[in-house]
Amino acid sequence: MGDVHIGASMPGALSHRSASMPKHHTIPTGPTGRVGRNHTVDGYLLNEDVALFDTEFFSFSGDMASAMDPQVGLLLDTNYETLEDDPFILAPFYRYLYSGK
């Protein structure tokens, strides 16, 4: 017997799995006013501020958090959210977490 729980960070300002994404839509224009050269004109980008990563909760120092790739923080947040949504999280079962493709 097994339960499968899925977590995802989706582009287009979807903040939770219950939000629905339209099936057909155009590719949005990328953000403007960013510093540096942007080789991508259009695309699906996350609408989250990566600076809001909770370093204290994950026991990261400020230096460590500022040096890590922002995608690591998004991955940790998503993994925690997935585990948090498990109704049997306090049950004495093994928990396995797979992240990747």
C-alpha cells in the first residue's frame, strides 16, 4: 500500500496545486527592467521572490542561503509543502521523497 503526494512550483503565478491553469494560452512576455543581458524574450517564469526563503526553518545561515542556487530553496519549499499535505505524516511509516525528472 502506498500514498503518492505530488508538489510542484508552476509558472504563471500558480501558488497551489488546486489552482487551475488554462489549457491553451499564449506565452507571456518576460519581465522587463532586469539588470544584465537577457537572452530569452518570452517564457514561463515563477512569480516568487526567492529572497523570501525561510533560512531559519531549514537551519541555513544567511551566508549559505545567499550563496546557494535559488532553485534549491524552491525545491526545499515544495518538498516540505508536499510532506505537510500528507494526512498520515504522524503515522509510523517510512517516508521516501523523490525529486527530479
